[in-house]
Amino acid sequence: MKEHTTREEDRAHRFEVQIAVLAEGVDIAPSGNVTIRGVFNAIYATSFPTQLADLTVLVRVHYG
């Protein structure tokens, strides 16, 4: 089995999740401003499977 080795230049970079939300909607203005509407902390269902309204997953990551 080949052992994974990490190059020194790879150690200098990090993968960082800056924001991750499940929301009713996300609007992005031409200026780059992001408006997040209706963020969920938990979703409850009386039965499974269930139907939900259209939801948006927003994830912003930074690598560097």
C-alpha cells in the first residue's frame, strides 16, 4: 500500500469553510453582497419521506 506523503507547499494551504447554511433563499447582489433569508437550525417532519419547500444550501469555502 502506498503511503500518503504531504508536500511542504501543501502544508502552507488550508481548506476553510467560512459559512454553511440551509436557508429559504439566498440573494447575491451585483456588488457581491449576500442576503440570506430564513436560516434553519433544525427541520422537523411528521412523516418520512416528506416534502419541503425549495431550500438553498449556501457553502462558502476558502483555500489558501
